[in-house]
Amino acid sequence: MSIAAPEYAFATPFQTPPSAPIRSLMPYAMRPGTVSLAGGYPAQELFDIEGLTTASNQVLGRLGACLQYSNIDGQASLRHELARLSAARGLICDPDTELVVTGGSQQGMALLARVMLQPGDTAIIESPAFPNSVNALRYTGATVHTVPSGPDGIDVDALDELAARVKPKMVCVVASFSNPCGATISRARRLRLLELAIKHRFLIVEDDPYGELRFAGETVPPIAALAEGEARHWAVYISSMSKTMAPALRIGWLVAPPEVRRRCVGAKSADDMANSAWVQEVVAQYLANDRYAVHVPRIRAAYGARCDAMAQALERELAGRVIFKKPEGGMFFWARLSGEIDATRLLPYAIEHEVVYVPGKAFYPDPEQADLHAMRMSFATMDEERIALGIVRLGRALDACAANAPVSISLAA
Amino acid sequence: MSIAAPEYAFATPFQTPPSAPIRSLMPYAMRPGTVSLAGGYPAQELFDIEGLTTASNQVLGRLGACLQYSNIDGQASLRHELARLSAARGLICDPDTELVVTGGSQQGMALLARVMLQPGDTAIIESPAFPNSVNALRYTGATVHTVPSGPDGIDVDALDELAARVKPKMVCVVASFSNPCGATISRARRLRLLELAIKHRFLIVEDDPYGELRFAGETVPPIAALAEGEARHWAVYISSMSKTMAPALRIGWLVAPPEVRRRCVGAKSADDMANSAWVQEVVAQYLANDRYAVHVPRIRAAYGARCDAMAQALERELAGRVIFKKPEGGMFFWARLSGEIDATRLLPYAIEHEVVYVPGKAFYPDPEQADLHAMRMSFATMDEERIALGIVRLGRALDACAANAPVSISLAA
């Protein structure tokens, strides 16, 4: 006979087992025939398998040299390449004192959170935001406050006011084509964020997984690239290869002032000791082969066409019923249902009509603040025809929902 | 003109920048001609490059299928193989509810520490111990207490007494061929640890990177494998591929009761989202190819011969001057200088005589408790002749030190 598990005394942030509202939609999204606009995944058919295979084979030829324990902060070859890539984005940094290779951008966020935050501290994140980023902050035991964000990014005046009140140690934004909003913060607002960082003495942390996926409008440099003088001490940049090369590499990087970077390396030594030197060498080789510069424009072009298709379908099928601002890059539409129907009520109808999206509610750190009419729709993983089909189905689901038709799907709240 | 960096308000555990006393020896250890007994690295020439290349090529053939985002808890294929491997060690577990793939055993320790500990909590670790394990506990802000360990492992009576007093949430040991002690905890003591875990309601966490590297004596099952009834709820097992396959894979695993495991998966989602699915598939393929079972005995045989060579050289060259208990597996000798000379005083002489070891002091969480005469010497990375040469040189260094000969090397304290 098995003995019941005891009540474990977990640390406060882990007392409630984690819920994953987005992952819980996946079984529906994976149904054959269903059009999934719900994923946060990049397009699999665009992965540069040939280029990765070439780089991998080059590294296999010297495999013995990259199987041992290695530098916590990353392979010198990869740090060099990532500093070069950052410089191409406008951010000049020293690969030895300012850059760390991380396990995706997620680990960059987690390391920073840990070296800065403890219970009693505060951090600020824009709302809505990517839930794993919010969790990286919350799991330190710190209090996380939110500032509203929208199609133009974080509300800088609200941030100024809140920061004066709660004294955050770090403020986190996705400045380009954010998840979920698709929002981009203007150059003027980025400069304002740097001013506020100096004024309130917080680290302004830009997570930039999507910045290179711009298919419209003008490039805006990363926030840290705009930092001059004192602002340089407060600007942190995080990026990732997940959306441009492949998520499964789990390679990201962090650019931070040396004193901050040094602690992040210390934290990483106790977290996982290093990323796989093997994979790092594959990524460095891929970059050194100059495949990246050839490959990223392909993704950009495909996503641009898919974004157009989604915008056109929404205008054609759902004009007036769904409101949105077309993003200039990235993977996501943030759209609002304009009538009385909210995104959670619509969802079972959508699933029944073989289309899935994520209700915007899932992205609000504080559910009380959630815009219940919002929904996140990804255009990244399907061709134009399928996107259009998804939107047609969404229209039918809206009709059925408006008519209070019976629905067989029942979802947890 | 550059502006001086501000005083950042780091979280308490990161206020002092990390020091790395072992890493600081590496420049000396790397000098051409020097015999390094200082490393904690496995033998590079024993890596199964052929087997890894074969597995890697098999995975390259289906690369497209393992580049996407993947399960936080690990690839199903690898979890299955690791459950099989754990079972071969005597530990039966469910790959879906009890096992998580981690970034080396280090991440297993870090995840557990985070889900259990926060400031105000306590944990216990044996002393001496691997510094990164101590840091994983300390970086949560919890207080870390120590229980003396020696050639027979942790002092269980001292643990019983301390646990009653400080109420730890977790107690961490390396039960087989520990780093740095080379110690193995007997079956009787392992059972006692399980009793104490139930009595004091702590998780008994066994980090087992070396267990399969037994070259003498009788196998003792992992602590969690001995757990029955209520004890099953308190036993956690962590292991790693770093010492048997290669460190740069950064693949380890954690076996924990389902409620604990679930939180660890939640913590991992905010830490790095997953290990590289690509690398996981390579490791799973390697295991499925049955290379592991063929390869590990090779390491065991080589390390056994090297261990013998070190024991013989110590007896031949330094009888009475250095006291040790020969380990039955793993990579490390823990030896004591028997005279007045301590290991820190000897070190510059050793370096001058082209041999390096790590003073035992580096492994004490509380430097006040350090045995200043202890030293850790690895026999893993050199052939028998070179090990003997290193010990001869150590003897000469001891002579020079005893004679108070002038020495040109000066080391930070």
C-alpha cells in the first residue's frame, strides 16, 4: 500500500504548483485539421537544416576539443561572434567583460533576476508580458509590479510614476515586436526609458528575441545601443537564437555592465556550469560560415507575407469585429474582439470550428487587469492560405458564439 | 571620459563578487610540463568520440524533428533511457512523473534548492563539499549548515543532532566517491540517512555523478533505491552524464517524488525552458545504441589503474608524510600532510616543482572548519607514469618546503 505524500514545505513561489494556461491549449492546437494560431513557436519548415548540418559536421571533425568542461561565460568563439552580431544591431560590447552566453534568453532573464532580486525587492514588467519572464522575476520571491503596455509598448509616464513609488531594481520590456502585443517601442520612448533608469536607478532590461525579424518600417536600435554616459551602467540587453536559428539550440546571450555580468556568471556557475560547448561551437561555426546573414532575411520575408495574409484576412472577414494594429515584425498579432463576446467565451467555439488562439488573459501578470477581449494570434507557422482559413473559421466561431449555439467543448476557466 | 559604475543593489548572496579558488589555480595547472592533480575534469582521451559521432550522425538524419521548442522536463526518448539507466543502478522510477532531464547534475541541485529554499530556511551539506553545490544552496538566500564528512562520508549522528536543532529542508550528500573526499557512504549509513529524513522531514538529496565509476569494492545502491514506504517521499537522486559520457553535453537528471519533481519542472520553465532537444536526442541515441554499457567499463578500468598508481606512488615516495584512504571509485584522492607543513604553505613549492593539487581548504563551506593539511588530488586525467612523476615532484616540493628553501611563486591567500 502506498503512503500518502507529505505536505512539503516548498519555498513560497512554489507552494502552488505551476499552471500553464498556454500549454494546456496545445492538445487542441495539435488536433489534425485544426489551424493553430496559438503557438509561440517559430516556423519549423524555415529552419536552416542544411546550414546547421554543415556547421555540425565541421564541429564533429574536432569534437574531441569541445566535449570537456568549458568557460562558464561561454566559448570564446561564440562570444566573439555574438559580440559581432550585437554590433551589427548597433550595440558595441566587449565579448570578454560584457557578454555571457546563456541557455536561451530565458536564462539571461533568470540570471539577472537572481543576482538583483530577493524577497522584499521589487521589479517591474510591462503588462501583458511573456509568462515565463514574469515567473523568472517572481521565483526570486521579489514583488513584481506591472505597467500597462499596448501596441506602442510600455507606458513610460506610468512607469515613471510607479518607479518613484515602488523603487524597482529592474524593469523588463520587449522593445521590438513584443510577445504578446507585437508592439515596438519608439526611439524616443527608448531614450526616455534610459533617462528613467538613471533617475530611478533601475536596470532597464530589454529582452530582444524578435528584433531581427522586422519586415516593415524602420529599424530602431536596441535600448542599450542608445545608452550613453551614465545610462550605459543601467542598460542590459538579452537576445536569443531561438527565433532566428532554432529553439532547440537553447543559445541566447546577455550584454550587461561588467559588475552585473560578473555576478550573472557567478550565478550561472551554480545553475548549470555552462552551456554545452558542443552546441556553442556549432552556433559559432554557423555564424562564422555567414549562414546567419543569408538565412534571417528568408524568415523575415516569410513572416512578412504571413503577417500581411493575416491582416488582410482579418480585414476581409472580421472588419469591425476584431480590432488590431499590424505589427512590423516578429510573430504575433494582438487583436481585440470589439463586441460583447470575450476571448475566453469564444475559445470553445473556435476549437469546435478548428481554429485555436490564446486568450490575452493568459499574458497578464495580474489577472484582474486582463483585457478579456484580447487574443494573441501567431502568424509564424502557417502559409498564407492556411492563415486565411483560420480567420474564416474564427468568423464562423464568432457567429456561432453570438448566436449562443450549443458547443461541445468545455474548458477549465 | 567614462563615468564610474554605480553601487548596484545586488541581492544579498551576490553582493560580494564570486571568488573561484580552484579556477584560480588553472593557469599554473596548464603550464607545459606541469603535472596537474588539481583538475576536476574527467579524462579527455577516454571520451567515446566514435560513439558520440555515430549517435550524432543518426540524429543529424532527423535534425528537423529536434530543433523546435520541446518538453521542459526533457525528451521522452531520453527520459525513457535515463529511467532504464537508473533502474540498472537499482532505482526504479517513472520517466513521466518522477524524472526530469537537467543541465548537468548542477542544475538538478539548483532547481531543488530553488523550489525548497528561501531566506530564513536552512539546508545542510556535508563538509568538505563541492563549492558549486554549496553555492546552489546559498544563492537562494537560505542558511547553509555543515556536517563533517570524511573518508566514510557524512557523520550521521552529528547530522541527527544538527537537524533537530536547525530543521533543514534538504540535506545534500555525494554518497559514492565524493568530491573532494573520495568517500563512500555504507549501506547501513544510507539507511540511517533515510530514517533521519523521515524523522526530521528533510529531503535527502544524493548527487551521484561518480557512482558508476567503481573500480574496487562492492556496489552500494543509491540512497533513493533503498527508500521504502514513507522514505520514498523524502529521497531525491541526481546524476549526470558529465563523468561517463562528456561534460559538454550538459545532461544530467533528477529523480524526485512527483510533487517535488513538478515544482522543479516549473522552476526549469523559468530558468532555461528546456535542455537542447538536439543534444538530448544524441544522448538518447547513444544510450539506445548500447554504447554506454560498453564505454563506462573502459573508464572504470583506466581510472582504477590510475588510482592504483597514485596509491603506490604515495606509499613509495611519501610514506608517513601523506596519509590517505584509497578510494574505491571516482576521480579523487583526499590526502593529509602529516607533519607541520600545511597544504597552502606547500602549494607554491609544488608549483615550482611542476606539480599542482588543490588545497583542501577550498572545499570547506566554512573556512574556519577547514582541515588545512588536506589536499585533493585527481588521478583521472593522466597515465600511471605521469601520476608517479607528480608524486615524486610532490616529495621534492615537501623537502624544499621543510627546508624553508626560497620560493619564487607567490599566491593569494
